[in-house]
Amino acid sequence: MRATEPQTRENAFDFLREHADTYVDDLIAEFAAERDDHGLRCRLLELIAEARSAKALEVFRDELEGTDESLRFWAVRGLEMLDSREADKALDEARDGGWIS
């Protein structure tokens, strides 16, 4: 997904979307390490959401409190896709705190 050729990046994203659950640990690590490329961070968080893994709960929770609306969107979507009691609680707390509507 870091390739300079757009089609290569898109192909990598499509592959990872289909296999996100297998690579969730790697995706979380890459998201944590990436600080410079906003678009890549958004795509990584989208892939982490696609994985539907409870391992991502803290990642999503942290992004709910952030100021970046794009990342917050994928954090909300990721929590919704987790569909767990813990995810629902995080969403409720974020609504109560005014971080999301």
C-alpha cells in the first residue's frame, strides 16, 4: 500500500480488505507506526475495521477522542462493526462526552 503506482496500492488494499482478519496485528502495528501519510492512516484504520477483531477496540477508542474527523469516522465504523458490549459502551461514552453525535 506504500507503492507509488496507484493501481498497485489499490490492489494491495483490495487484497488486505479480503484478508484483514488474518493481518489484523500487522495492520494495527502499521497504523500505530504511520504518522506522515494521512490517507494511508485512514485506509489502515478502514482495514482494521474490516477485520472485526476485538484486538482493535483500544485503537478505535483512542481515535474517538482525536481531532481528525476522518479517523474518528473509521473508529466509529470499526466499533459498530465489532458489535460487542464493549464497543457499544465505547460509543455510548463518546456520545456522552460529545466526541461523536
